[in-house]
Amino acid sequence: MERINHHWVVINGSPRRGMNSDRLIETLFQTHAFKDSEKSVFKLSNLNISPCSGCTLCIDTKKCVKPDDFHMIIDAIKKHQRMILISPAYHYNVTGQMKTFIDRLFSQHAFASEGYHSRLGNDVKAILLGVCAGDTEGMGYTLDAMKHPLEDLNVTILQSYMYLGTKHLPVSANKKLLVELERVFCRIDTRE
Ligand SMILES: Cc1cc2nc3c(=O)[nH]c(=O)nc-3n(C[C@H](O)[C@H](O)[C@H](O)COP(=O)(O)O)c2cc1C
């Protein structure tokens, strides 16, 4: 069987354009593991995604009833089964944009009456990236805030990576980053 490179659905929680998170994604896709892969980037701050209102109608309707851009991200995840979530630390946690996206994932749980499963699919794999100005303490819960909700949806976390210290060494000035990412992500199989 011919092996094809995965298409990655990138969900970017940084509201800033062209800064550390955007550049980290660009550099990741220059690594050997990813350079032949395709990607669809969803910059959450550019999209219209409202917060979960807790109506829980999705339990019966089997999808979120809010008609906004959330659905195009979900469709892409269901289609490609590979995702990268990236968020800066904002007060030791993900940004509000990322939290809003994660809360809306509640609609992707099928509960007991249907037999528990994830509506995202059976083979979803994810990479998590956290970015912060400080050290690991400053990163706080950022990676866990993405990891636990995804694992609850049976998503396998392939790799988590923290870019620390943007205050002293922004991604744009880090000449060793590509080498570092090559080392960290060398075992990721981006082909099926
Ligand atoms: C509202 C706000 C809260 C922040 N909270 C933290 C924090 O808790 N820990 C930390 O290390 N950096 C914190 N930062 C710094 C950002 O994580 C850092 O500047 C990061 O590089 C931003 O990512 P970006 O360049 O992709 O936007 C905060 C920045 C803002 C604007």
C-alpha cells in the first residue's frame, strides 16, 4: 500500500499574528517529519466561535447547535484524524480562545444511550504545543488543559512540547530551534 503523508489540522490559540506560536508552527513544518505533510491552520482569534452555553442539547442532537465556525474545524478533524493544538500560556493556562474551543468539544462525546464513544473518530492523534514567556512554572496548566479534554475523547497524544522563555529568546531569534524540533519530533510518524 502506498504510504501518504498526513494532513494536519492546526488549531492555534494565540491571538497575535506572526509571533511566537505562528512561527513555532512554521518551524515545525520545516522539520524532516513534517515537511511533506499538508496542514490546515485554524487561527481561533480570526474565527467566529462562541463559548459553550451549557445547554447540553448536543447530547440528543449529536452535534453542537450553535451555527458558527466551530463546525468547520470539527469537520477537518473528522476527515484528517491528526491535529496540532498550540496555545500561549495566559495566566498559567490556555488562552480564552483555546478554552472556548475546548469547551465546545463537549459536543463530541456520545454518552451512555448511544454507547460511549468519541464523535471525532477512532484514530485521532494529537500534538500539543505550549508557548510562554517564563519557565515551566509560568507554563502552569497550559499543556494539561489541552491534554485531559482530548484524552477524554480518546485522542492519543503523540507528543507534547513546551517552548519556554519567549521573553528572553523569542522564536524569531532562536537559531537552534529547527535542530531542537528535529530532535524532539524525529519519532513522529507523519505517514500512514
Ligand atoms: C494576558 C497574558 C497572560 C500571560 N500569562 C503568562 C503566564 O502565565 N506565564 C508565562 O510564562 N507567560 C505568560 N504570558 C506571556 C505569553 O505566554 C508569551 O508572551 C507568549 O510568547 C505569547 O505567545 P505568542 O507570541 O504566540 O502570542 C502572558 C501574556 C499575556 C498577554
